[in-house]
Amino acid sequence: MNKSVYKRETCRLCGGNNLKMVLPLTPTALCDAYVSRDRAGIIQETYPLELFMCLDCGYVYLPYVVDPETIYRDYLYVTTSSMGLSDHFKESAEELLYRIKPAKNSLVVDIGSNDGTLLNFFKLKGMRVLGIEPSKDIAKKATLSGIETLPEFFTTKLADKIGNEYGHATIITVNNLFANIDDLDEFTEGIHKLLAPDGVLVIESSYLGDIIKNMIFDFIYHEHLSYFSVKPLITFFRRFNMELFDIERIPTKGGSLRYYIQLSGGSRPISSSVAYMEEYEDQNDLYSMKTYDAFSKKIDELKNQLVSKLLEFKADGKSIVGYGGSATSTTLLYHFGLSEMIDYIVDDNPAKQNTFSPGYHIPVLPSDVIYEKKPDYVLILAWRYAGPIMKQHQAYLEQGGHFVIPLPIMKVI
């Protein structure tokens, strides 16, 4: 196997080796590795995509780890390219300030800060802010926009440096990144060093229970090493003398949790939400093999339904294109075997337009192309945004076009 990937043989949270594969998916290229025209002839490596569970602590994860330098140094994704995410971060900043009540000019650090969207909302409320973002280009642009951003991976060494130069952080946010870290011990030790004595770590991450319940299997890809749930995280943070004291359910990414963590024995009482979520996971058999067997079977059923329908369209001479050059599209295209059925993909993000999809190298074009080329069917690969996409392109429907929504139930509009 390529030296840029290795297989982890122990649990990332508890260190145990009582591990079992619970969901095999088709190997894929790196989900967001869209390439320019001059690189469209290269062959992109595929990597295994299999979910495992630690039978000791219940943690669910991908064991195959791709070198972060390969994924993140030339990263394309920016926060503002995700529909509704800027509004979500604005509400998030307001909620955290209301709950945590930091003093004016307190330090807020966002790890994986991307283009600085979240930190800007904190800055507008009188906080000192610092971003940490390994994508050098994105970090540079964020700094130029007024949000100081260090172009680094977060480590204990960097935590010491920040603590010495900026002081300790009253709020540390980690949004949709904690699941992407392989060495969580090192990362969490760094957070412990950087957090002020009465500070709060806030992690937002997609929730395993919702991935299964809402059929978001395409959210499984190589960037996302962890598929978190509550029980394993409680045990994990105890090892670092930290405690989970509150949980919020939020709708982003098809269903996420916002975890509030403080140093053990901190001033904030432990909310009933923590025990409630533990009970919820037990009631829904989140740590039972039968849950994953049923999930796998349902994915196969949906694949067969969609492929049968698309083959029917093709047999009738109809044209099919995809909508959404997203990371999730890669998992969907590979696992459902859709590459031969789609003529091209359209996307609203200028950074993705005129590129080629990971591995299969399907052309990605601006979304208004559907009015010029008039395809018979548009398969919404970014199906969680089907509502806004169809609303935006009502004219396409009125001109006789059809939308196909693949998940969680296949529909032809």
C-alpha cells in the first residue's frame, strides 16, 4: 500500500485491540481531491473505506489513515461554500457567548478555522481571536481579511507557543475537525495545555446515531476518521482530566452534536443532556452489531433501487448529470457505481467548476450549464441540500427537466 496511508491496529480512544469491521464500503479516491484539466490524465489512488468498532469502548472509526499533508495542505474547501454554514456559525458564536459568558477581550481559539468565518463573529463581539488552519493559502487569506490565522497543524508544542504568546483560551472551538484527527491523545493534551482553568472546549461533530438513522452513509470518507457518539467520548476525556458537561443536538451535516467540555471539577454543573444521550444510545442499540447489519442491508437496497432506475433512463436514451461536486459525492459515486451513468457534474462553487472529480475524473461545470445542455435528469448527489437546489432551479423543472433524489428514499421529481 502507498506509504501515504497506514492501518491503525488499536482503538483511537481507549487503545484497545478488540476491533471488528461493521460496515464495508467501496474503496475510493480522496473525497475532495478534484483535479485541474492538466492533471485529468493522472491515476488517483483509491484507499480502503471500512468502518470498524472497538468492542471495548464502542468507538466507531476508519482504521486506514491517509497522511494529513496529502489531504490538507492544498485543501479546496472553504466554509462559505457550504450552504447555510455561515449563518450557522453566526448563531453558534451567539449561543456560546450566551452560555459561557466570557469577559470582554477573552481569547477564543478555533482549531481548523478555515477561512475565519466563525472567529469573525466572535471578533465582532469584542473577543480576541486566533485561528489555526493547516491549509496555507486559506490561512493566509483569513489573516489578510483580519482574522489572524496560524498555518499549522495543532500540536502540544504549538499549544505551548500560543499559551506563551497569547495567553490561555477561554473558549476553544473545534468544528467538524475532531473527527479528522488521528492522534487524538496528542491533540487533546494540547487542548488541555491551552485551555484556561475555567475555559470551555466546544466540539461540533456529526453524530453516529444520526448518520445511521438518516442514512447519511456518504458522510463516511477518508477525512472523517471518527464517527463519534457520547459514551466513548465520556470515557476518553476522563483520561485527560476533562469532563463532558453539556450536549446540544444540532441539524448541521445531517445531524450533529455540540459537546461542551471543561477541566474535571470545573464550575459548570453536568447537564441532564449527558445522561439523556447515553440512554438514547442504549435504547437505539448503537453499540450492537445488528444495527450495522441492518444499516448495510438498507444501503444495498437503496443502491439497487437507484441503479435500476438510472439504467432504465439510460435504456430509454435519456441523459443524466450529477449535481454537487462535494466530498460526499465521491463516496456515493464509488459505492453505488454511478460513474458510467453520469455525463458531467454541476456545482455552484467556483473552486470546483472546471475541475474533474476524484478518481473517475468526471467533468465539473457551473450549474447554469443545465439550461444550455438541457439534460433529461439531474441526480442530486448533494442530496441533503435537495430542497434549496430544486428551489434555485425551479426553471429547469418548468422547462421539462427532472430531479432525482437518491437518499434517504429515492424520488424522481
